[in-house]
Amino acid sequence: MRSERLPVGRLWPVLPAATTLLALLSVVVINLAAIMAVVDERARLREEALLLAAVELRLSGLETLVDDNSHWDEAASALRGPTPDVRFFDRNWGPASADAAGYSGVFLVAANGKALRGFIRGRKLADAELADMSSVVPALRSRLETGGRTMSGLVRFHDAPMLVASGALTPRKPDLLAAHATPRWLVMSRRIDSRLVAELNQSIGLSGLRLGPAGPAEAELVLRSAAGDPVVTLAWTPARPGLAAVREQAATVVATLLLSLIVLGIVGRSSVDMARRLTSAALSDALSGLPNRRSFRAQVGRDLLSNRPVCVALLDLDGFKSVNDIYGHAVGDQLLLAAARALHDIVGDGASVARLGGDEFAMATAGEDAARRLEVLVELFIERTRQPFQIDERTLVVGASAGLAAGTIAETDAGELLRRADVALYAAKREGKGRSRWYHGDLDRRQAEAHALAEQLRADLAAGAFHMVYQPIVSDAAGSIAGVEALLRHAPRDGPPIPPDRFIPVAEETGLIDRIGLFALRRACEEIRDLDGLHLAVNLSVAQLRNPDLPARIEDVLVETGFPASRLELEVTETYLVSDPDRAR
């Protein structure tokens, strides 16, 4: 049988078209492969950015936790003195590290970088284990000394990768900073382990996220310390949207190309939305949903840069601590949430608002009428807090105080504006609470005078410049002296004496009242002890009653002096009993 072949002459018209088609197809395939590679690489970079953002969010949360814990009057008083009260540290943070959600390690660090105390997962570290801490905080400490209250980063401690945040122990009352001048830092850490990795992955959804290094066909991210040293490697299987699109839509090259572009857009939009949500979480208060301190400070900075007058108000709930102490943190959180809602409803679009931490909120206004608008909003909020809050079946009345400050970019910055508002808030509380106060320069001068007086009182107490006088208490029936009331007097060797109505308020504000009060009690017990049958009345300051160790201190004095408890009367002002009957009881 004779085969028939197509003459070559008949094929030549087809060859150019076929060649052109093949060339075009090759160009399209090459471009498609390049696009797939770009899509996959961009997807990997977005995943890496999401992972970095998730780590930064945890660091921000740890930093916020340190900021809330370190910005605390009682902690500063207990831990910034020459001899820190390590029992206070152990009681407030040690056992809590065993099952705390936000941290697993907590340390008290001295100015030289030496760790004075430390716990990991509730276990107190020995001195030899604490020695390693000196290599962890120098960079964070140096940043704190040059500006800012908190700092965070990644380190290796005990050969384990850690998220670490460090904050200077700083009182909210400026006078306490001078009264306890020894700088110390609170350091909190969280180990980067499989539990944290699972938590990270829950928020961003990478495939097979784990502690590295990466294997074949895996991506990895090396997290580094502030010095650039590698701390830990995270690995995952990167998404390949380009390849998936080609495999699923192989019918035509054009359809595949179009689908790849669609997938690229979807991936990009999803990543942007995820990044936006993570950023929003980092700048929001978890309890109230309001902007947090970092977000508020940035907003105030932007308002100042607009070259307009800016006014800031710091608002503090007056009776919040008592609510927490009496009813617990769950009720306290509900009260904070109710106050945040009230603040949001009052302000609306009239000002920027935030929760700075604890029971402290903030407002900011900008523009020519910023001061007037802020005053109106502040008074509305104070008036609202005078009304009862219904929390479950409880009716709570707390009240609020506010400090206001104004400035422009030419004379101040966001940090100084907030400091001035804080000084004004402190003055408002000192003058009776439930009111607002604008900042002016005299407030700083008064604080300086109070600080100087506190230093004098501290020196005079050590030098024995205090003594007791006694006012007799006469029995109506017998007309005889039944007892005496002990009165503390100041009598320095040089200079005029300071009356009690001047030194007692300063002692209460600076924390000296505990030492002065115990001195007065001890001296009176020693001097009246041997006067048989004579009763002794000693006044207690309201500030002393806030100290939970007061009963134990009184018992110590009675044991040391041998004074019979049956002859001792402790007197409390009626205003305290009326204003806070639960605590007074």
C-alpha cells in the first residue's frame, strides 16, 4: 500500500503562523511563570509581615502590661527605696507568674542591671540563675534612661528565646518619685515556645507554623534582638496562590492569567485587612475598645503638628480602688467598661478619647475653642460619674476628678502636655476630688515646695526633731484625769517648727505618714506605759488606714513597748467613716 505524504511545499504557509503561535504561547507561559513566582513571593512577604505584626502585638501587650504594673504608687514606694520590699514584689507578681496569660517571668532589676528578684512560672530563681539577667536588660535600661517609660524586645535568657518588656517603676504622684529616688525596673518576660507559636498562628493562620529552622519548601523568619543577634527562627509552609491558580484553571492560558490576577487581589486585600486588624488591636484598649495610651499620645502629637491649640484632660475615677478592693476585679472591670461607654456617649465626635490604663481616661480637643469644648465635656463626664452605676445588682457611686492642660507645638510636646494634665489631676484630687483643675506653673512650684518639705521631714525624723505632747482627758463623774490624747509636734534644732496642719498632708501625700505615725505611737506608748491605769488616745491618719499592714505594725509596737492594748484607743476622723464605711469596718 502506498503511503501519501503531505508535500513540504504545502506546509510552509502554516509554519510561520505556528511559529508565531508557539512564540506567543512561550512568551505567555514565561510571563505566567514569572507572575506566579511574583505572586508566591508577595504572598510569602505578606505572611512574613503578618507574623512580624503578630509578634509586635504580643510585645506591645507585654509592654502595656509592664506599663500598667510599673506606673503604680504602692510599687514605687515599696521597691524604689534604699532597701526594696521584696515581699511586696513576691506577693504581687511571684505566684501570679505561674499561670498568668500575659507573662511567664517577672524580675526586679536594680540601676546597675543586676536582677534583685525573679520568678519564672511561679518558681523563685536562685541568685546564680538571676546573674544571667544582667546581660538581658542593659539595652532596654539605656533606652529607658534616655526617654520613655517602657521598652520591649527579644532576648535569650537561660538559653531560651524570650519576649521581654522593661518599665521604670514610677509613681503616678510626682512627689513619690523624689521621695523614693533609687531607680529600679520591672521586667516581664514571656517564653517563645510552642504554646506562644500556636497563639500567634491562631491570629494569622499560617500553614504549619512552628519553631524553626525551615525545611525544604518552607519559609522562615529569624527574629533578632535589638543588637541584631538571632534569637529564634520561625518556619512555616508558605501559601502558593499563583501555582494553585494555574492548576485549578488550566483550561486556557488567558483564564489562568486572569484568575491569577484575581487571586493576587484577594490575597492582597485579605492581608491588608488582617494587618489593619492587628494594627488596630495594638492601638486599642482590650477591655473598653477605646484607643490606648500609645494611640492617644500619637493623636495628641498629630494635633500639635497641625499648629493649632491643643487641650488635654486626664480623668480619674475617685472611688475605683475601693470598688476593686471590696467587690473584686470582675466588678471593677464592669465599672470601667460602663465609665468608658459613658465617656464615649458624652464625647461623641467632639474630642479624642482613650483609656490610658487602670481607672484613668483621657480627652483631647484641638482648635481655637478647644479649651471651652474640653471644659464642657469634662464637666459632663464628672456630673455623669456622680450618678449611680448599676453593675449587676449593685449600685455604685464613684465620682471623678480631672486635670486639664493646654499648649501649642511652639511651647510643648505630647509628653509634656500629658505630664501637665497629670499634675493638674493630682492637684484636683488633693483639693477634694470630684472636680477639675487647669494646669498652671504654680502647681509645679507647689510640688517642688512639698518635695522640699518632705525631704526636711525625712531628715528631721531621723534627727529626732519630733516629740509628743499630751492633752488630758478628764472624767466627768470623778473629775480626775482618765487618760491623755497624744499630739505630735515638730521642733527642729534650727528654724521654726512646722505646724501639724502643714506637715501631716505632705507626709500623707509622700508616704512618710506610715513612719511618722508609727514613731508617734511608739513614743507615746513608751512615755505613758508606766502611768498606771491611764488610757492613751492616738490619732490615725486616713492614709495609714489604707496600709493593709497597719494592724500588724500596731501589734509590733505594743509587743515592743509592753503597752497594754486595753489602755490604747485609736481615733479615726468621722469623715473617713462616713465616706467609706465598708473599708472603715
